[in-house]
Amino acid sequence: MSEGRSFYVLAYDISDDRRRLKLARLMESLGVRVQGSVFEAYLTARELEHLLRRCRKI
């Protein structure tokens, strides 16, 4: 059984340039940038959880 995808708007506010660039690259790998620090993506629950784990590490 395949997981359904849901639409998410992903946004962040990070002042550190290095961390912000890492997070932007991560978001770009999964979604589409619609504004400086705002992305849109269709993700499964598993993909979202994986993304959140990686964000916490950054």
C-alpha cells in the first residue's frame, strides 16, 4: 500500500548564514522555493518525519 502525499508549506527564519544555506539546500532537494525562505512540497508522512529529523540536526 502506498502512502499518500500531502501538501506542505515549509518556512524558516535562521540568521546564521551557514546553517541557513544547509537548510535551504535540504529544502530544495524536496520541494520548490516560492520565496527566500519559503518552500512548497508534497511529502509522505515518512518523508516529512525524515525532513524534520534532518532539520533538527542542522
